[in-house]
Amino acid sequence: GGAYLPLDPAYPCARLRQVLADAAPRLLVCDAAGRAALGPEALVDVTVVDLETATPVWAELPASDPEPRALGLTARHLAYVIYTSGSTGTPKGVMVEHGSLVNYLHWSDRSHYEEAGNGSPMLLSFSFDAGVTTLFGPLLAGAKLRLVNPIAQIHALAGLEDGQTYDLIKLTPSHLSLLNKRLEADKGPAPTRALMVGGEALIP
């Protein structure tokens, strides 16, 4: 029944601390990279679950999930909170309910992954709303999700080096501009059956 708040350790420390202070989560799940990105001062007022301890804190917990209805949970409860870019002021937390996320993913499955082939690459930060649906969309449909190293993203942007055609690529106009440059000289198959672009003003 808990909502999650994604924090990308690649984001600036000040941005992460601002989001953490505003959302005030009860629990922070992190590894060494997350600790380093936030700094020790930010971890004082939150319970930290360290993913790199020898014995995880959940080792003694039941393997089965509690019954949601017994806890009074419904589709109106929050799935996650995601923060806006802050380009027009202070970043604001947007609350997304389970029902909204599930409806979107059912549509995504029917539209893009019914005959799942090569799934999707993860080209967006999981702290970006489109990244959340890119993450869950192919996995819930039983399709592949290709995690792309951010450093190698430009070279592996659309799987062009292995001639792979994805079911769906979701990206920003900035990514699309880079993809267009890669495709100008490419003679292979189209990198995707469907392209979803958003998050910024679309470049003509």
C-alpha cells in the first residue's frame, strides 16, 4: 500500500534533497551511489534500507504479500509520486494512483505489445514520468526491456548496431534529434515499430 518516489542518483544533489524534503518519505531504499548522491545530512530524518548490507532487512519477512482488500486498499491509492522538472518554478510532486497507471499500461499492452517481439529500450530516467511507463509497459506484457547504460546511450540508442526492431521506443525530442542523425546514414531495418515522443516541445 505504499507509494514510491523515484530518485535518480544522476540528478544534482540539491535537486534530490529538495524533492526528499518536500515529499518526506518514511523509508529510503538505496545503495552506495544513492547515499553518495544525497550526502549524509539528507539521510538523518529518514529510515534507510541499505541494499548492500550482508543480511537484508526483509530477510525475515513473509514471502507473500498482504491481502490489499483487508488493508482497505483500492485503485484510488497512490502508486507513485513524481516531480516536475521545475523549469517554470519550484518542482511539484504529481500523485499518480494505481488505477491511472494500470489503465495506461493495459492500453499500452493492447497498442504496442500484444504480439511482443523485441519490447523497448529504457532511454529515460526512472525519475521521469515517461520512464516509469517505459519500465513497466514491456515487463507487464511479458516483453523484453533493454536497460541502456546512460553513458553508452547515444551509441546504443535504438539497437542499431544489431539491427533490432523494437516494438516501441519512447523518448524526448532531444533524443529523437540524436536518433535522426544516426538514421541518416543507416541502411538497416527501422529501429522501432512505434515511436512515442514527449516531455519537451516537439522540434519541427
